Amino acid sequence: MPPPIWLMRQAGRYLPEYRRVRERAGGFLDLCYDPALAAEVTLQPITRFGFDAAILFSDILIVPHALGCDVRFDEGHGPRLEPVRERADIERLSDGIGDRAAPIFETVARVADALPSDTALIGFAGAPWTVATYMVEGGTSRDFAATKLWAFNDPDGFQRLIDKLVAATGDYLIAQVAAGAEVLQLFDSWAGALPESGFERWCIAPTRALVKRLKTACPEVPIIGFPRGAGPMMTRYAAATGVDAVSLDSAVSAAWAVDALQAQWTLQGNLDPLYLVAGGRAMTEAATAVLDTLGHGPMIFNLGHGVVPQTPPEHVAALVETVRGWRPAGASR
Amino acid sequence: MPPPIWLMRQAGRYLPEYRRVRERAGGFLDLCYDPALAAEVTLQPITRFGFDAAILFSDILIVPHALGCDVRFDEGHGPRLEPVRERADIERLSDGIGDRAAPIFETVARVADALPSDTALIGFAGAPWTVATYMVEGGTSRDFAATKLWAFNDPDGFQRLIDKLVAATGDYLIAQVAAGAEVLQLFDSWAGALPESGFERWCIAPTRALVKRLKTACPEVPIIGFPRGAGPMMTRYAAATGVDAVSLDSAVSAAWAVDALQAQWTLQGNLDPLYLVAGGRAMTEAATAVLDTLGHGPMIFNLGHGVVPQTPPEHVAALVETVRGWRPAGASR
């Protein structure tokens, strides 16, 4: 049997039907907070490609926004946030996410109602470390200097921000499950920016705390962890956090991951998204190589990172066909 | 015995004496091509901190520049290059580096003359893949879309660019050795952007070809490879390329690298450069952790990436003191 397939950022700018809804919605956050439109764009790639899972259309910065942080998405720029740089800035944030994320849960409920019964609904959030980097840097960053300096110089102060995010993200994900999410993914997109000691404290420990709470509240919901760029530290991440599956970025050797992880964890990944832009034989061969390596054990086919805007939708259709047509060879592995 | 120590980008903007020379030189490339001034800045961190090695002050973009590519370093921006996007663009480049890099070799000779005999002189170049990304993207990039698309869609065409870089980089490094370089480092800063299949063809294969030529021309010169972001693929890189030492970025688990690599390869690294900005106890503890992990086998103390401009020079002095004062504990490992 071929593995299930969905793609990170499968709902997005590469789809003309998404761009039409986006124009109607106004800003990007307006779209996230409009349950009718957000549900519509969540469902678009299911309708078009028949993926095995839908992932809630939303953003990892909903949690800081719900905590009272000023978050803006200006056209042509990355996100911009009012920076949180010291303990006093943390005190100014709300105690919890309150009702502000309610439209997100409404979106989840609408998608759950509309989805075919054999299509999974994936909820998600950013992992505390990654969300913290956006809050501290005030946006994206190349070197994460402000975040690291805070974490290195005042670990107890930075811990308060992380603790706040663990609590808020737990509330946020549990509410997504209550609304109908069947699987959860934690995006730790900047895990690879952490040195080993920081990885333990700022990636693994908060993720473990979050997973523990989720496993108590909703033990039946599988959790996919995505510690992007963590390389060989993924084994420690998988063993220590309690996630059920590990999403591999494209730079991770799939063969290595099979040996290091697949006996215990489902592996998700890890085609380079640029192959979806290239299309043709290059894409088919690369996708088949991923399948031949990861597909003999528990696997979810995905990319190593999100679909990029310049992706031709017909390449996505061809990829789905390649994956659906793949069969494991003989009895190897 | 404590390991030898030098730091990537140890000569640079964080030093007031560097900033004074830089002002006299004019542009950044003017400084690289001025043997008197480039030798002076190469020696500055040796004079100030007594590092065990000096690394030639230069840039990985000297090779494309010597090949006739227009390269500019505008203040406040990354480098900008005239993009090489197709086979015809390759044809327009020079056949070899010609005399244009001669001032670089003159710098090496001057530094070799001036250095204390117990201080090693390290020459360097960018690895072909990394230099190619700058040439194809026309500068730095977040997703390397143009480079990957070329490599994926027209691998034979892209191979010509890589082959040209292998040849030119070989000439360039052999000339550095002839001028007095005693060790060579290959910076593959964007190795981590490659998926597994591309890593084999575009990082490992050209590096292997380059190392083979260097080992024929100057077998006594140790080669340090720095496949930044390669994670678990570093083992394959080390085994397949023929390098003598592997430089670890900060995201690599040092403990993993000890088990995977240190029996056969000297390991260099891998303190997070932001610890040098933080200073104090955080830096000392982190440096000691690196030493305690890597220091029981063949090791060169270094950072996981270059010194950042906001680094206080007194923190560097304190780091050197920490490393020089470290002793391996008992007979463990």
C-alpha cells in the first residue's frame, strides 16, 4: 500500500482558487479569523487533489496574537510583531488565549463537518521555541541573536515566556481537538538554530511538557513533531518528547532516519519542495527515492518544508499520482 | 592538553583595529586585494589573542570574481553577483582564475613570513556548491530556488558550473599552499540546503574531486571540511570526500559527532557564536561543555559559525583563557 499523503502549506498562494479567496478576505490575519473563508481554503486542496489529510488553514502566530501581541502581515514582508524582550514585556501579555482564538476553532468545526470521513483533519501550532523567536525578534531572523542572548543571559526570564507559550499552546490545541482535529502537528521551524544544550532546554523540554498535557487531555490524538534542522538530535527529540511521529526536513538523510527512528516512530517527509516546482522526471525520481527509502515502514508522504508559491498545481497532481501508484518492492527491509 | 583554538571570522568587524584598517582600505574587496592591509588584518587576532592558527583574510567569492563574475559588496547588504543562470552564462566566464587572485597569494606569503612559527596558517575557499549558489542566486538566498531548479531540471548544465568551480578552486588553493598556507578549509556553508540525493552529487562529489586534486598536489596539507547544516549526512561526507577534519556547526550534537566521526576524523567546533556575545558564565559553561564532549579525542576548538560583529573582544580573550585552562578529566572516554 502507498503511504498517506498531504503537504505542508497545501492550501496557499500556488492555488488560483486560494488567491481568489485571499482577495475577498482582505489581510492574511482576516482570512485566518474568518471561519467560512478559512474553512473554504482548508478544503480547496482536498477537493482538487484528494489528499489524505486536511490541515487547518491558520498560522503559528495566532497564539502570540491571542496573547495580546501586536502581529501584522504586511504584503511582501514576513510577519512583524511587537517585540517581547524582557520580563516586563511578558507581564503585559494576557494570562491565556481567552476568546480571541474562537474563530479558529469554528474553522476546525466547519472543516470537520465538511471533510470526507476518510480524510484526516490535522490541527497545529508552533512549538514554544519557534513562536518565542518570532516574539523576541519581532519577526523572522537569520541569527536569532536577540532570542539566544536572552536565553543565554537570563534563562529564568526567558523560561517565563516559554512557560507561557506551553500553557497557551496547550489550551489552543486542546480546543482544536474539541472542535474536531484528529491529529496535531507541532512546528518547531527554528529548532535547528539551537546549539545542543539549548536544544534540550528550549526545544525538547517545552515540547515534552506540551505533549504530556495533550496526551492527558486527548490520549487518542497522534502528535507529529517537526523539529526542523535538528539533524541527529532528532533521535533525542523523538525519544524525549513523546511525539508519535517525526516530520523530517529535506536536509535529513531519509536512510539515516529509517535506521535511527522508524522502528518506533512514524516518519513524515521529506521531498524537497523545489522538486514540486521542477516537476517532470526530476520530481518523480526524487519522490520515488523518498518512497523507496521511507515507505517500507510507517510513513506519511510529505515535503521537507512548505509548498512554495511558484509551484504549478499540475505538478502537485502528478506527485499525488506518483505516490498513489507506488508499491513497496518485494519483501526487502 | 587543551586543544588548539582559532575562530571562524576571527579577523573582522568586532575588532576596533580591523574597523580602522577597513576605513583606510575603501571597499571590502579592495581590502581583500590589498596584500599589505589584508595581511595586517589577518594578523590582528593573532597579536591580540594568540590564537593557534591564523586564517587568511579573504572571501569565498574571490573565485567567481577571479573567473570574471561581477561581484559587489555594498555596505549594509550581502554580496551581489551578476547571476549565472544558464549554460551560456558559464561560457562567458574565464577559463581559469588567471592572475586576478595574485594579490591573495601575496597576502598568504606576507602572513607566512610574519607569523610565529608555532602558529598555523590556514588557507580557504568556498566549496563548489556553496559558491555556485551565490553565482546562480546573484547573492545570498533563503530557499536557493534558482540554484536548485537549475540543478534539478538541467543537472548536466549545472554540472558544468560545478566542474568549472572544482578546477578553479583547486588552482586557487594549490596556489595558496605554494604561497605558504599549511592547512586548508573548505566552507560549504549551504550544504544543509541540499536534499539527500543532491547532497551526494553537489556537495560530496565536487568536494571529493577537489580533495583528490589537493591530496595529489600537496599531500602533506590537512584539509578541514565544513558542510554546514549537513546533520547526519556528515558521516557520509567525511567518509566519501577524503577530508582530514570535519568542522561542526552549532546545531550538530557534539556527542553524536564523537560517536559517529571522532575515531577517524579530527573534529572542529562548535560553540554557538552568540555565546561569545553573551560572555560571562553562560559562555564559560557552554565552552566547557564543548570541550568536555569533543576534547577527549582529536579536536580543534572553534565556533559553529563565524564571530558576529557585536561580539565584545574581551569575551574572546576570556574564551581563549577558558580553552587554555581546560584539562581532560581523568581517563574517561
